[in-house]
Amino acid sequence: MRKKTAMIASLAALGFLAVSAGPVLADGMPPGMPDLEETLKARPAPAQPDPAHMQGMAHGKEQMHGQMMQGYRMAMRDSQDQDGASGMSHRSDGGC
């Protein structure tokens, strides 16, 4: 019976060592395979956006805002013409 207990204990210890050593052994690359870190380092860096392109986008944003504001102003004028007075004139000038 003691022989059987000793055998089970030694197998359990070997199993524990195998499981705990697995991740350490897995860190090495098999022979003939390229290293992932070297592959990632060898890739070219992503291209940065062209400054002229970015300026053009900013200009387009300003143009779009100007068009929207112009449309808003025209709509406000149309509503004033229809109401006969500004929509803001219905507001109280202060107080509670």
C-alpha cells in the first residue's frame, strides 16, 4: 500500500511540475519559425496623414459651418417675415 501511495505522490509531483513549466517552455519559438516580435518590428510604420490634406479638411469644415449658419439665418429671417416679429420678442426681458 505504501508503494502505491509513493507512486501516486511522485506522479502528482511530476504532473504539477509539467503543468507549471508549460508556459515557461512555450515562450521559446520552435526552430525555423520567425520570431513574432522581429516580424512586428520589421513592418513599416503606418503613414501619417498629409498636412495639406488635414488643412483641406479643416477648410471644408469651416465652409460647411458657414453654409449651415447661412441656412439658419435665412430660416430665421423667413420665420420673422411670417410672424411679423422676431421669435425672440416673445421672451421676457428678465425677472421671474
